[in-house]
Amino acid sequence: MEGIVQYEGSGDVFFAFYNGEQQLDEMPKKGVGLYFERADCNNEASVEWDNASWAPKVLNITKTKTKCTLYFTEKDYGQIESLKEKNPSMFAYDDTSEQNLRYIGKEVNNYIDIGDKDSNGNKILWRIIGAMKNIPVVDEYGEISNTENLVKIIRADSIGKWSWDTSASGVNYGWGVNEWSQADIMTTLNSGTYWSKTSGQCYNAIKDKQTTCDFSSIGLTKEAKKKLAKVRWNTGTSGEVYDSSKITASYMYEAERSNHNGKKQCLDTGGGTYSGCNDQVERETTWDGFIGLMYPSDYGYAVGGSVRSECLAKTMWLWDESSPDCKNNDWLYDSSNSQYTLTPVPYSSDAVNVFYVYSDGNVRISYAYSANAVRPVAYLKPSIKIQEKTGSDYGSKSNPFVIEGVS
């Protein structure tokens, strides 16, 4: 087996492996498009699966000749899988328990036309981050109807530089509140001027400062909205004060999906006495909506090329270093803009920081009030189909993927 099998109890254990109904000669390797589904054991034994080491832990072994059958299932990535077959170097499965299928590298043909247009009729393109596994879909009653494998997309260009959140001078110094469910930019994206394709006032500085924002041309069109799924986003963060040496893609992926929030550390340290931690906003670690931002892990897992393995093992705090050259092998990197992410930073003396991808390629921390580039992120509905076309440049900026029904 790939990992080290652990045993609790005494006795010999035999294994059988299946992909669906097909028996395999050996256990499948990690990263080949299969995921562990379940295990059945006789003699009252059981199995806990360790995805990190890609190996089972067999529990309650009390008899000899115990047999455990491990079942694996192919991931259904729909059309993204067929796109991978045409351009395999542009894709990789990540090392998470979901094994999401992602676009990777510097130059990737992942542009898509979802029917978004400016006021002059010009296409506003998005780009496919990848096919994400087990995304909770929210129904019209605000309940989780089911989980789906959904295509995750990010707008190709920023919609401008705006505050993530800002606040009155007496709240967290006026530096904002790092809780996404009430963030100013969340409102702009999901019910405000961007969502409604109008003009108005948007936040862009400390202490609730606003300026004119006009999204009447580049805001989200009604046609584009019809393609987007309302989902439950993870808004958690690390359970410890941020440690710059730990900010790898895999570490952040787990942190983003945790039950820890961006205020807990300063409450634990100062008991809420710090002026940067005095907001009365209730913290959440999930949020239901249409438009979010990329995660730090999305940025990390987009790295490709010969340096991919080395970069995934390296903290993104130091991705500006030339060796290995991580940032320049990552299509989400933008040397002209520092880009906000969705994830709050756990800090010991305030609750005002969020992670962002700095223009030098590092993942760093920013005050929520700072004006940084905003790139909307969304999930396509599971019913959305990409038109089948031929041509090696299909998916490029000049020949983007087209959704069926979009003209």
C-alpha cells in the first residue's frame, strides 16, 4: 500500500480493493481520480481512513483471518474531466480528501463566457478554477438540498480596488471587521451595486469612508446570474494565531473549512478588552450566497510546472523568492494587483485582518479597510453544460469556453 497501515488489536488482516464493482489487483494510488468510499470488515473489525497518508487504520482486531474490503469510487467531474484529457498538463488533482480537479500552471486555457457583458455588449470573461467536490447547494428555503460536484469560476479581471470591510471609528479602531457574512464587499457583490449592475457608494478606506462606484457597465448581468448556484461557503480560519511558516495550500484548505473564526484568538488573549477586538459582530464559519472571493488555498493549488511539488510544500508567505519560482507558475498571480481572499486572519490583538495575495506573489495579511483588488468568485449550477468544440485553443482568451444557450 502507498501509506503505512495501522492496526489496533491482534490478528492477521487481509485486504481486497474495489473500484465500484470491479475488483482491483492492488490499492489505487492517491491522485488518480479515485476517492475512498467505505470499508466492510468481518469479525466485527472496522476501518478509519487516513486520507493524508492514504492508508487505512484497522480497529477492533480480535480474531485471525480478518478480511477488510475497501471500496473506491471514481470522481465525476463531468466535462472538466474530458477537458483534462485534451490538455492534461493544465490540470492536477489536489491532495485534499476531496481531490478536487484544478487548472494549474502559468498559461492555461480556462477562460469561459457565462453570458456576462458590459454596457457596450462586450464579453466579460471568467476563468475556471476547477471542479470542486461535495459543494453544499442551498435551496430556495435556505436549506442544504444536496451536495454537488460544481465548476468553480473567478472573474478574469478585477472589478476595482475596494475595502473588504470598514467600520465606524469606535469599532475595531475603524479598521473593519473580519467577518465575511457582514463584510461591506460581500454586500456589494451579492445585493449591492455589483449584483444589481448599478452605481452608488462603495467602501474604500478606514472609518467607513466611501467613494462613488459605478458598476452599471461591468456589474453582473441577469443572464450571468441565471448560471450561478447558491452554495454554502466555508469562512473559517486557523485555530491558532497565524504562523507565517505554516501557510501552505494544504494547511489553508483545512483551516478554511474549520470551525475557527477570525476573532477567537484576540478574545482568548485579551478577553475582548483590546480596542481592535471590540466589535459586537457574531462570528460564523459558513455563509450562504452566490458570490465570494478565492481562498488562499485556491491560489496555492493553482501552481504548476516542474516546481509544483516544491511550491506546495513551501509556505506561501515566501512565494516571492526566485527559487523555486512559485508565483510565476501560478495563473492566479497578478503582479499588478494585490488580491483579496475570503479568509480572515486569526490575530492575538485584533479582529481586523484578512488574507490577501500580495502583488509580489506572497500570501500576506491586510487590514480589512485597505483597498485591494476584488475578483468575484462563483460556482456554476450543476445543470450548466459547456458547448463541445474542437481546436487546441478552445478555452483561450480569444476563444473562450461557451455555455450552452449563451450567444
